[in-house]
Amino acid sequence: MTDLVQFDESVYQILVSELGEEDALEVLRTFLDDTSGKFGTLASKFEDRLELKREAHSIKSSSATFGFSALSRLSRELELGSATMEPAQMLEMVHKMQQSFEQAVRFAEANLLKRGVAAA
């Protein structure tokens, strides 16, 4: 596993214990679908720093819920820096977040979503 994934299984297991595995997987699928669309918004919102901050906050919180700590950390950096970062810095941060998200998707597909398929 690379530094861009940094998955915390214990965090995910807390979610599973609260929702049940089937519902946790459904929420995970929704997170993956919704977050995928947010990167287009992030890349085009450098003029609207408040919207950029909101999107980064949303990704930060959601990714932390599932245990994707690297994505959550990168999103937090963008959230906190959105008011002062130069556009080039923001673009670089969005790029790092997107890489981390893509690795999180691959990790989820290979390790988490397969659990749901096996249980079905």
C-alpha cells in the first residue's frame, strides 16, 4: 500500500459495526461515486475559495469516515489553505488529492467491495 492510500481498517470496522456490512458498503459506493464528481468542481473553483473550502471539507470528512487517512489529510490541507494558497498550489493539492482518491478507489474495489460481493 502506498502513502496515498493509508487505509485505517479499524476506522472502517467502526462504521461496519454501526451500520452493518451491507449498509457500510452501500455508503462507501455512494462516497466513491459522489467524490469522483467533486474533482471537476475542485479544479474549476479556484476563484470561489469558499466553495473550494466546502468541497475540500466534504471530502476530508467523508474520507475520514471510511478510514482513508491520506485523502482526509490532503483534503484538510486544501481546506485550511484555501484562503491563502496561490492557484498553482491549489491545483497541485487537488492533483495530489485526486491521485490519493484514485488509489483509494482501487483499494476499495480490491479489498472492501469484494467483501460485499462475497456476502451477496
